[in-house]
Amino acid sequence: MEMEVGRVQTLVSGGGLRELLARFIRPANERPENSKAIEGISVPIVSLLQPAEVLMNEISRVCREWGFFLLTDHGISPSLIHHLQDVGKEFFELPQEEKEGYANNPSSGKVEGYGSQIIGGKSDRSSDWIDYFFHLIWPPSKLNFATWPSKPPSDRSVHSLNDIKSMYLSIFLSWNINDQAFLKRREVTEEYTKEVLKLTDKLLELLSQGLGLKRETLKSMLGGEDIEFRIKINLYPPCPQPELTLGLEPRTDVGALTILVSNEVPGLQVWKDGHWVAIEYIPDALIVNVGDQIEILSNGEYKSILHRSVVNKERTRMSWSVFSAPPLDATIGPLSSLMKDDNPPKCATKTYKEYRHYKFNK
């Protein structure tokens, strides 16, 4: 009889798990052993330090052809990336009981927090080999600190990054050593958020110009300053039979843009021309991919591409993904300025809330 499944990290702790539990085993056609990545093809690498027109043309081209690219010379300091990785690792090193204090509950609508994609009951879906921590990081007015370790006093209003910083500093001296570790985690996340906001603005401008639009068009259509950003820290522990399972099942990203940084263990793969293509690890490079909302706005010019994550038998893989998305009430559809007689709308216009409901319930 199969044991009850908890967190993936707890299943492998102590090295006692020799075989995968049945619910993690993928259908034969989805298993990595039967769908290996093709060799000799690489995901494009783009440097942000290029002349403006060259950069615009290159990013536009790779988002039309691939929907994914590795970004170098992006301006986010390696030390900040390393700090982000360090505090993410520290969370997963906490005692299990402490981590469970931040558990989410998607079935009740609480999606932020600590979770695992465990499929139970009689579902015909397989579970992903992953634990994660997921929460909103922007805009400040919507931050829910109840999902963050050691939440601050609830009577403090938060409207800007300066409010957050003032709040942190005002309570710093009253915290014990563990609380100060949580403060470090928040401050690092805050600094990384600021950098990702700037980079996302730059990428959206380039993608707008690549469509022949004004540079502010895509950001404006996605909600402007109300665009929401969420971070998901993914932990893929060593797996006894990685050839039979996936860390992340094939999917496209529902939002606008995703910016991801990985540790040194590769695993992310993208679907290109009927084959899986592995994304190489380049230290401090970012992985950028187009989400569904950009594909819709561009009327299919930019591609939101299937991707998956494979796991490793000996080593832990981690990644830090920041997802940008419009507010739920934003109306997203193909831009009228891109419509022509020979280029009719390829997607229906819906609110983002309607689109999410359709995608996650179809």
C-alpha cells in the first residue's frame, strides 16, 4: 500500500526513498527517458549591451521564433542574484514544522505561501516533483505579509517601497536573531523586485517597438503601474528515478513575461520544432520567456512556448521565477493596430480573470 505523500523534500530526506511513488510516475510518452532533449540546438543568448536598434530587432526575432532566451549583461548585479539564491535556500533549510507555518491551500483560494504540487485521490494526473514558495511582490498596496515569514504589525499601511523600508527599519531592533534573518530575506526580495521592475519595463518597451508600436503600448495594455509581480522559488530535490517523472509538467505561462534565475543544476527545457531543447546554465544569466498575455496582445507574433523541467538523481535543482501579469480585471485581446485583412484576430478578448479560469479549468 502506498504511503501518504507529504512534501517532496521530506520524502527524500535521509536517503530512504529508492523508488518513485506511483503518483509521480508520468505516462510513458511524457517520461524524460522517452522524450529526451535534442542535441546540437541551443536557446538564443541575447546581450542587453547592444545598440538600441540591434537589440530591439534581436529580442523581437527570438520572441517570434522561440519565445525564450537567455539574457546576459542585464544590469542586475551577480551579488544580488547570489543573495536572492541564498535566502531562498535558507527557507527550505528551516525545520519542516516551521515551513508548514507558511503553507498555502489552493483548494480554498490561498495560493500564496509554501506548497507542493501533489495530486491526490483518483486524479489521472501525475504529481510534479517540486516544492515551492510563492507570493506577490508588487504592487506594494496588494502585498499580503501573512504569507511572508514573521509578518510585520498588521496596523501598518503599505503603499510604496519606502513604506516597506521604513517599516522594516522601525522594528529591526526589537527583533531577535531569527527575525533579523527574515528581515534579510525581505530586504533582498525588495531590492531584486526593484531591479526586475526596471528590466521588465525595458523588455516591454523593446517588444512594443518590435511590433511597430509606441514603446509604452504593451505595458499600458497590461495594466501600467498596476501590473502584478509574483515570485516562485522552486525546489526540485534529488529524485531516485528521474527518467520517470518531471519537476514541472509541460505548460505555457499564463501571464505576460517570466524572468527566471537558476542554480547551477540544469533542467529547464523548451518545445521547439517538435523537440525538447535543454537550456544551458550560464552563471548569472537570466532566462526570459513570453507568456500567454503577450502572445494574445501581439496576435500570435510573439510566442508563448511549452516548457517543462526535468530533475536530477544526485543534485538539487532550484530556480527563482518572477511572473508579471495584468490585474484580474484587465481586458486583454489582440491589439487593433496589428489587425489587417490578412491578419484577423487569432484570440478572443477576455478579462485576465476570465482567461485564467478558462485555462485552469479546461
